[in-house]
Amino acid sequence: MVCAHADNYPDKAVRILVPNTPGSALDVVTRQVANHLAQRWKQPVVVENRAGAGGIVAADAVAKSPADGYTLLAGADGPITIMPSLSVALPYDPKRDLVPVASLGETDFLLVANPQTGFKTLDDFVKAAKQRPGKYNYASAGHGSPQQFAAELLKQKAGIFVTHIPYRGGPLGLADVVGGQVDVMFIAVGPALPYVRSGRLVALASGGDSRHALLPTVPTVAETYPGFKAGTWFGLFAPAATPRQLTDGIGTEVGRILADPAVRTTLAAQGIQATGYAQERFQTLLGLEAKRYAALVKSAGIHVE
């Protein structure tokens, strides 16, 4: 049921569900945007972390919420474009039940290792994994997450076997890599950066097309395995029946916030490139990402549990 109107929206608190734990890159960019939206709207904008099942729990909750603009999803590629490519049975259809509102940002992944592994480079890790298949493990934000997809793609490219240890969110997995319970992980640059700088993690390689501005001495995976790319995007979604006037209005506000140089600088310092694309451009991006993942799954024979 539609029970909100653009002329008086919002007249109460707005919830944004984040399918990850606090401290993740998605959580960081969502809270930045939420704080600014609350100031502009003069209404609370509550960020609710609802991790579980690689993002499915939060995405399904929003898909089944009233289409009134008061419950939004801060989504990423896992539950929107990756899982459908892997033929995962979902309780919602991302194309049918959710509508993109605006993109929020993008970030490269970083392959990090606990110093106790002795790995200094990507080549060190690959050689060790080839010599002792199954000895090493990697953490991810859950089954079907972009972190798992990145690791599975590297396994295919490098011809190695490394055991998957899924977590309910990237920060939880990262904590165990720092603690030495897990060997390596692909994670967004921002959450890993303090640990890399303090020496508690070793940055083996980044997943971008080029070296990351915050870690210019760290090679990309693509320098060893051409065509490799690992990262994630973030965006806001609403239930599919939400009136276009509402989604356009929300998207316009988000775009203005993310165009602010101060906001862009704050996010860039945490490894996040602010985007703020409106609905049409964001929709095009989603279509391209879905095709890219489908092609990679087919060509690399990637299978995710």
C-alpha cells in the first residue's frame, strides 16, 4: 500500500537497512548519507544493521516493506547482482521487487594477510597455496558476498585451493584475520587500512584496475592476472511500488549530498569513491554488473555454496 506523498515526505523517521555489520564500507557511506539526509529533512534517518545470509535478510525485508519511502535498503552487489548470477534461490526478485533510487559509492577490495602467514606478496600466497592445497583459508562477508566471489575468482585464475570461512559481515571476518584465526581475506580498502598501516595486516594486492591512491606501492592483482577486478558498489533501493516522485526526490537529495566536496573527501580518505548517480544511470550500471558477473561465473566456472 502506498501511504506517503512527495509533498510532505518525510513526516516521520526513515529507516535504512544495511545488510552488513557496523564498520563495513557500506555502513560507513550509508551513515554519512543518513546524517546529511536527517539534517536536510529535519526527521530522523535511522541506520539499522541487519546482517545475515549474504545480504538476503535485509534485501528481503525491504522488498516486502510498504512502498512508502520510509524503509530503504543500502544494497551492494551480493544480494542484487551476484546471487542471481549464481542461480541462488532468493525469497525476492531484485529486478521485480526492488527499485534503484541512487548509487552511493564504489570501493576496491584489498587482499590482506595476517603477518604470521609470512606472506609479503600475492606470489608468496599463491606459491604456498599451490604447495599445500587446503592448508590456508580465507574469510568473507558470507556466502554469495562479493568478498567470496573475489576469492573464488582468484582461486580460478591462480589454480589454487583455499578453504572458505564465511562470516556475518566483512568486519567480523577481518577481525579474525587480524587475530590470526584466518589467513587471508578480500576486504574493502577502508576497513583494512588502519591495520595495514599499523603492521597488523599485510596488503598483498588490490583489486582495482589501477593501484589504489591510498596504497600506491601495493600492486594490483591484475598485474599478475590480467583482467582480474574485485571491488563493490553501494546504492539505495526502495520497494518496487514506491512512487517515482518519491524515489526521484530521495535520489536528488542523495546526489546533492555526495556532490559536496567535503563529503567526497571524507569518503575518499576511507577508500570510498562517492558516486550519487540518479536512477537511470544507476539502473544501467546494475544491468552491466549483472551481465559481468554472469559472464564471469560461466567463463571461470565459479561455484559458490
